[in-house]
Amino acid sequence: MSFSYVVRRILLVFLVIWSAATLNFFIPKITPRNPIREKLLEQASRGGYIPPGFEDMVQSYEKRFGLDQPVWKQYLTYLNEMAHFNLGYSISNFPKTVPELIGQSIWWTIGLLSVTTILTFLIGTLLGALMAWQKSSFVIRNILPGILVLSAVPSFIVGLLLIYFVAFKWKLLPLGGAYDATKLPVFNASFVLEIIRYATLPALAFILTTAGGWAIGMRGMMVTVQGEDYMTFGEAKGLKDWRLFYKYAVRNALLPQVTGLAIAFSYIVGGSVLVEVIFRYPGLGTLLANAIRQLDYFLIYGIVFILTVAIGIAMFIIDMIYPLLDPRIAYEGN
Amino acid sequence: MSNAVLRVNNLDVEYHTDAGAVKANNHVTFELRPKERLGLVGESGSGKSTLALAILRMIRPPGKIAGGEVWLDGVDLTKISDEEMRRMRGNEISMVPQGAMNSLNPVMRIEDQIIDGMVDHNLGLSRSVMKEMAAEALRAVDLDPKVGRSYPHELSGGMKQRACIAISIVMTPKVIIADEPTSALDVVTQRQVMQTIGKIQDQMGSAVILIGHDMGLMAQFVDRIAVMYAGRMMELGTVKDIFTDALHPYTQALIDSLPVLANRGIFNGLPGITPSLLDLPTGCVFNTRCSKVMDICTQKVPPLREHAPGRFAACHLLE
């Protein structure tokens, strides 16, 4: 792996983070809504009347959050704050800070979705590889229609079905949440088991609907790879079947899948918002959904920025692993 | 002639298509003697590569071996189990592939691609011995053993083809089937690669089947030539006999089609194209293009027969 390759990849990561941060800043600004007024109005309406000097209060809060400045100035301040990982206060949960809120929910999401994404990748890829392998059993080679149907169903629908049947009718697993909220969480083995029990249904909703995508992609690549000359020559060498399958076919068909895995990590929150919401899972997806509903600029900025950085780093790691998987990559541009 | 190392007997290979079954190989019969170099020539689609794959029992569905026998040193390859056949490949009978450019696994070092075949044949050798054998095989094909540490994309076309040859000879097989091993190379490299194959064959004492359509290359390299057309064996004889006194009109047409420097600009090609295997003429398959066609040719398939010692042909002119 050459030095210039690493440098180029690092620069690319910064470029990606900057562009995403910029988009992230402007998109919520498009709406004419004013989150501070909404929040104060909501509080005021609870009191039953709008106090005198309400507009002054709105303005003083806007000033406090810097929303009275021109947009370009807000943008520069925003970039500066983000660069220092200064995520500020939440509007909707004031005076809680954005890092505080993210810190409470991020581990639930990472725990649930990184495990699920990796599981899905492994199951889907292996299934797809077997579906295309000519020596697989008849059943495996012909499950494509079933896979296609499942991958076309949105994950929240499967989630709702699972909640209805498994949790509500058969009472096999909890309806939602991340742990039993009626008890005080004590960190021990039974609490870990409880977390896994609560995470099973959301994870299943996710795996059932996304494994098919991996399988179909892998199947396509495997069909192409099996037509390659090195497969014929490998067979003529008298290689064992498992070696032809793993070291020759899967190993080469896997390369685009690995890129896909990096992209899939970026959906860890974006793609799971609905699943988290319907399972009342206290993760980043639910937090983001609430932030968007209340137009909590700073919470949205904070969550998306953290995600972008995470994706950037994930992409970088994949880029670093890629030359190890495919020796031809490192030589690009030489 | 019973000392043949490889004996193919009435081999039929069928492909099932929507329009019906086609015979890519039809009653193919020939023998390969120890240390012999046999050339297998014919136009594209004549069944040469199918024959190579059928001998290795690597015909994939919708194709299958529909009949006949392939005897390798007293074992009928069409009768043994898949696992037994796998052990034969590479060890007893090996292939030098057609498309050297893509015949190596792009994500493995050359050395590992030489060794993995040996590992899967349970030769009972240690890793270091196999590494030494791999280096030896690379030396045998005139490559620096350091090439073993390279990946395929780091090699030139000629080097890749040599690496493929190294892979196919490392277990000293009795029979090597080289399927147009030089068709992707320039003539200089072509010559070097052919010399390498010849040199190794002399050292190891293997028999070689060289598949191709370059009559000039055949004339230089092989001992005997087998001519195929539309899945059938048309003629089989020594190089000298074939080139000086071809028995079959098709063989004669092939030889006449070679350009001669004295007659620059004049090509004596063979008119027409190979018939579709789905729609073969009745009788002799060559009757639509033959210059000496007779009535019987459209009615009866001529048998492949020995017309003079060691000279086989399938033509009514000789009956």
C-alpha cells in the first residue's frame, strides 16, 4: 500500500464529511418553520395563555442559539463548531446538550445495528453464493422468488407483523423498548440476556428484509465469476470443491459486496429509523425522528454530523482493507 | 497400439438446447501414445475444446457425455466417481488453458496457485517441499522463481501463459491437453512458449494433445494430426502424411488455405461455413462444402477407417 494512496483516501474522507455537513446545514433551513417559537408556544399553551413579551422571549432565545444571524454567518459558525466537535444545546430538550442526548442513545443503535448489519451481510452473502453455485442442492438454488418477495417488503411492515404475531398474539418476545423499563437496570448477565431478548424482533425485521438484497447481489457476481477462465482452470487443476467455492469463486465475487458493506453501515441509522420508531427502541434513529419532527436544528446537525464522521471513517477503513482483498487496487494510479 | 496412454473410444458429447439435442462430439475415436505430440485441428465450433473438456469430464450442463469411453492408463474416466475424477485432474491428466490472460485467480499469488492443486491431491508433502517444487516448475518454464511471489496482474501475457504451464506440469501428469495455448500471444512469444512446452515434455515424458487451428504451428510441433469437423473426426495421420498426401478432401482444403508467399494476395479459402450442429446434412457432414462430393456422400455417413498403416480417414472416396 503506497503512501500516496493513504493520503488520497484521507483527503477524500474530509471532502465527504465537509460536503455532507454543508448539505446537512442547509436542508433543514429550507422550511419556514421556527422551532423556538413552536417550542415556546407549546409551553405557553400548556399554561393556558400567551404571556406578554412572548415575542421578546422568542427573539432572546433566537439570539442565544445564534439564529438571528444571517445564514452565511450561521454556516461559518456551524462549520467552526462542528470542526471542534462542539455540538451545542438541543432546542427541544433545552438545557440538555446534543452530545448528552446522542450519548444516551447511540450505543443502543450501534449495538443493535452493527451486529445486525454484519449478520445480514454474512447470511445474505453466503446464501447468494450458494444460490449461484452449480453444485448446490436444488432447494437452495431455487429459493430466489422467496428472497425477492422478502426484500421487496419494507422493514417496518415486517416489523409490524412480527410485533403483532410474535409479541402480541403469541407473547414470545417483548413488544418494544430496549429493556424492561419497570425494573432498575443492573448490569449483569441476566440484563445482557434481556437486552438480547428485546433486540431480537427489531433485528429480525431488519435481517429478513435486507438479507435478500445481499443475496441477490452476491448471486449475480457469483454467476459472472463462475464463467471466468480461472474457474475452469481451477477445476482442471483438480481442486477440491470447497476451495473452488471459497478461494476462487466467493473470494472474487466478494469484492463489490465489501464496498456495499461500507455503504450499508451508513444506513445503520438512516435505514433503521422506522424500525426503531415502531419498536420504541431508544436509539439514534428514534432520537433523529423526534429531532426532525421538532425541527431541533442542533440535534439534527449533531446526529447527522456524528453519522457522517462515522461513515467517513468506515469508508476509510474499508479502503484500507480493500487492497488486502484485491491486490490490484493498490496499484491504481501508479 | 494397445500401449496407448489415452484411448478415446466412440465418444459422444451432447448439448441439450431448446431446439433439441446437438452432438458436439460424435463418435470421436483416437489414441494417444506415450510421449507423443498429437495435434487436434479444426475450425471454430468443430468440437476441439469440447473434446478436451470431455476427456477431463468437465462438460457442464446442459451438456453431457452421452456415450463412449475414455481410457487413461487402464481406467475408464467416464465410469469413475466424481471424487476419483477430481484426483485424476492435474495429477494424471492436466490442461493448459486457452485464455491465459484470465486463467489465473487474480487475488492469489502465483506460487499459491501452483501449490493449492498439490495440497488438494494429498501428495503427503510438506509445505516447504511443495514450495520448492513450485519454484522448480517455474524454472522449468523459464520463469524466475521470484515470479511465484507475484500476482497475475503483475505479469505479462507470455509470463502468465508460462505460469499456467507451470501449474499444469507441477505434478508431472501423463497427459497434458494444451487448448490453443498460444492463441493470445504474439508470434515471438508463441514460439518461445511452444519450445518451453516441448522441452518440458521431453524431460517429463508426458504425452501432449495440442489443440489449435494454426496449421503452421502444428507442422512444427506435433508428431500426428487429427482433423475434426462438425464434431466428427475426419482424418488422423502423421504430420508428414497429412501435409504431403492428405486423404480427406477437408484436410486437403485446410492445407490449401495456408497462404503461400509466392502467391501473395491469393487466398485459397474454403467456401461456405461450418454447418450448424442443429441442422447437419445427412450423410457425410462435409458434403455441403466438399469439392469431390458424390451421391453416396449425401446418403451414408462414411466410417473412420484405417486405410493405410497408421492413416485413418472418414471419406467415401477411399471406400
